[in-house]
Amino acid sequence: MNIDTKCVNAIRVLSADAVQKANSGHPGLPLGCAAMAYELWANHMNHNPQDPTWKNRDRFILSGGHGSALLYSLLHFFGYGLTLNDLKNFRQDGSLTPGHPEYGHTVGVEATTGPLGAGMAMAVGMAMGETHLAAVFNKPDFPIVDHYTFALGGDGCMMEGISSEAFSLAGTLGLSKLIILYDSNKISIEGNTDIAFTENVQNRMAAFGFQTITVEDGNDLNAIGKAIETAKADTIHPSFITIKTQIGYGCPAKQGKASAHGEPLGEDNVRALKENLQWPSLEPFSIPDEVYTHYQKLAEKGASAQAKWQKLFNDYSRQFPQERNLWDKFHTTADSTALLEDKDFWAYEDKPQATRNLSGIMINRIKDFLPQLIGGSADLAPSNKTHMNNETDFNKDNYAGRNLHFGVRELAMAGIANGLLLHGGLRPYVATFFVFSDYMKPMIRLAALMKIPTTYVLTHDSIGVGEDGPTHEPIEQLAMLRAMPNINVFRPADATETAAGWYLAITSEHTPTALVLTRQNLPQLAGSSKEALKGAYIIADADKKTPDGIIIASGSEVCLAIEAKELLKKQNIDIRVVSMPCMDIFEQQSDEYKNNILPRAVTARVAVEAAADFGWGRYVGLDGTTVTMKGFGASAPADKLFKKFGFTKENVAETMRKLLK
């Protein structure tokens, strides 16, 4: 048995042992994909275990994240710091080897994957990031950004719609540094894929604009290697390599069967696997020294590749000092102090404007301050106001463009944004109508889980959408996003609060931001201030030290709350109005601050928001109430809808009066 075969089988054996010890996991993918993964990592992928964050490394995403034992075995053997004990603690609490790969938790994991197809969208984003940075920074003879993005996934990834959305865009953009490895074993959890999946995947990928290559034997290292090199040779199209494998390869009782997918092989079958592979030991986690020695030599190639790149980069820095300074700016977080004190950043015209318009103004201020800002919309830039003026469009003829066009592909757009950010050196934002955040939610959730600060611009935020009717009027979406951990859902009331929302978005380091914005014009409010950065603040206070009641509102309803306060004042009822653009940030404030804004002694509280009331209970308590939506909207002009559903100063004031009786 030659050393390459031993190293491939080492991945299989270690993965099977890890799953068996945990008595939980997915051995089928690691057994079937070991050869392609080994060939890629050993001979075709530039990566350096000594510096896992090397900026010009090739990226690898295991889109079929259930097969995580494969990735952990690779990271272990190549020397990324995962120990044998880490593999023995596979899927255990607090281990570095969780059930699905988690970015930021395990060194060498480029993206959190689990939902099938998500990794494919993030891979497209990474490939877009590479092409953009290359277009901005590379000079003749100085290709300082020059790397590939590889993603490995199976039939499930191909079935999920997000992959088709993302691949369609990748083909349109001609992302030739994107290479997809398709583990084609014709098995899913329920059995043979023919029960639900009979299409010609290669024809579909060709239609998307991919070069398609097929490897008939998933254990043929030479054929796999030739396919990868053929993919690299195509500088016009992304590449899709179908590699025909057998799930659970090497285990006689499980090979080619659905039962190999998501359950341990069983001790007897692990033993049979090792005997069939002619493994030198039947003991669990027993790996020959020669395997480790060979992997160490392979890993050293990555250090040499990085050293060569570093010399190129140093020469580039000397020859192009301005570009090097720009490079450093691209790879540095925004100067929050400078922005906070920048009068131009916070300036606004004192006239009614929709917060979507104000957001567009902010984007065009930020783009000059933050050259790494890149973004766009799901075919709605004119409505979302997300176009960067005097900037070109990103397309296959101009990868230096900063305006992205995603087409009507909200789910892939959100996943691609995550990939752009994970690549490094870029700060993406993406946009659509707020109601379509339903399409984006799974990828927003991954951003929150990965602790990456993607920005989502979500406009047309309420029944204020008007004539388009209930299909386009978000009701429960605020509650949906607010229920998610580690995301700041920010719904501003005017220009100052919109600036605050953008300030929080671009200075955030570990939390994504959803900016929820109006279609309709809103007045600039006299009491609004940078205090919005605390999530909630007093925008119009009572004359009394202890107010008679408190009205809490967000977004377009803050003005309404202030109008209701003035109406109540005429009746000798002294009310405080609290603007709460972001519950998430308010909850991070001290108890003292929160009690100053919402004194416990004041129990007469009304929350006003043109959305579902879910989540407001914690602020109004058992003695308070809400003026909110109790069902879906309707199709009519916005002003008529606000009256129809009770969003008038008279109704808000009457609601407070009833509480005070």
C-alpha cells in the first residue's frame, strides 16, 4: 500500500473512530470523500497550517457540514492544532469538534455549515471577494490576491434552492476561481436519490455557465487531480467537478447504503472497515507514524507557498506604497471615534424624508470613509436606495465595481454576503423589502451564529407599504429577527437615528445589523439624538419627575407617540415618550440606565409599533398594553391603512387614558 493510499485511509479510519466513540455522527461522507479531500488538500490547495489566516490562502468550505469528521481529520493530520483527543471528543460539550463545523470555534474552519447549500452560497461570496480585491489591488507581475475557493457538497446541497440561486449568479459573473466538488453518490437519508432527484445536474450547471468535469471513480487520485487542474486552467468559467463516489466506502455492510449516512457504523463494522482497508491496527484511533510524517511534509509546502507570497507582497508594498496603505485600510475596522465626532456624518436636512432615503444618503457618506464597503440589492436598489453614486457595477467585465446586483435571489444574496465578509477585507451590505427577510432568515441566522457583522438593509417596513397589500406588508418579521440571538434589529425614526443605525452597523465587530426602514416620509424629530446608540432613550420627556405614563415606540410610530403626548398634555396627562430603535442594544445597557429610561414605578405603558406585538410584553408589563397589528394588513394608501388599524394620535392617546383610569 503506497503512502497516499495510507493517508486517504487514515482519514476514513479516524473519521469512523470519532463517530463511533461519540455514538453519533455521519460517517458516510468522510468514507466516500476521503480521496478527493486528500488529493485537494495535499496537492492542489495553497494553505499553511502555521498561519491559518494567511490572506492569500485558498479557501475550502465543507458545504455538507454533517460530514464534519472529514474536515476535522484533515485539520488534525495537516497540523492545524486539532489533537487526537479533540477527535476523541467529537460532538461532546465544549469540544473543538462540534457536530457541524463552526467558524471562529475551530481553527481552519472557514464557515459555519449545516443547512445544506449554505456553504455553496458562501463559497460564491468568497470567490466574489477574491475577484474584487484582485481587481482593486493587483498590478502587472504582482498578483498579491490570487487564490481559489473550493467547496465540497453532495446531492443534498444540489437539491437545495440556495445552491441554484448562487450558482446562477456565479456563472453570470464568470467566477473562474470558484471550483465545486460534487460528491455524487446518489444516496440521501431516505434512500436512493431517484425517489426525488433525477435531473441531470451537469447539464444544469453547464446552463448556469460552469465548466463541467466528471470523474468516474472517486478513489482515483490521478483522475481527481487532473480534474482540479483542468478546472484551474479555465479562466473564464467557474468549474463543477462531479466525482462519483460510494457513501460509506470501505465498510462492506454499509457501502452504498443510506444507513451509512447519519449513524455510527457499529463496532463490528468499524472493525470490518479496517480489515477491508488492510489497516495495520484494529485499535481505535491508532494511526501509524509514517502517516503523520507524510502529512507534515505536505503541510510544509504551504509554508513555502506563503513565504514566496510574502516576498511578493513586501516588494509590492515598497513599489506601490499608496496601494499598500489602501490595503491596510481595507483590512482595518472603521474608526468609531472619528465617526462619532464627525459632524458631516451626522448632518441632515430638516425636512421630511423616508428612512430608506436617509439610509441611501448614509451609504454614500460611508463609501468614501470605508473603501472596503461593497453591497447591493436583490433587484431593488432603486427602491432600497442602496446604490453607491459614482461607483461602478461589479460584473465579469469589471470586478472592481462596488455596486452588486444579486438579481431576485434573496436567500443566496444573504449567504453570499456572509461569504464576502468571511473572505476578509470587505464590509458587505445587502438589501431587499423587509417582508422578504423571510427568504433571508436562515443565512442571517448563520451570520449571527458566526458572529460576523453583515449589514442588512430592509426597507418598506410596515403597513406603510400601502397599495401593494398584505403580501408585501411585514407584520411578524420584526419579532422574528428580534427573537434571534446576536443580531441588532434597528428601526430608526428619523435622520439622526438612521445615522446611529449605520454607525452601529459599520463599527460592529461580532454582530450583524438589520436596518429596518420606511417607505414613507417621516419628520425630523427635535428630541432625537446620538442616545439612539443605546437602543432606547427619552425623546420627549414629561414635565413631572415621575411621568403619569410612558409611550414606547420605534420607527415611524415615534412621531405618532409624540403627537399623542401633546394631545394628552392638553388634558393634564403628563407622558414620557421613549424611542426604542433597537431592543437588542437597549438590553445590553446597565440596569441603572434601563430603569432611568423605563422607571419600574411607572406601570402605565403603551407600546406603539405598526407590527405584531410579540416581544413588547417585557416593556409594557402586565399593566400595560400595545397599539400594534393584530392581523395582516390590507391594500390601500398608507395614510388610510394607518387610520384603519388604529395608528392615530387620538387612538394612542385614548389607549393611554384607559390605562390611567
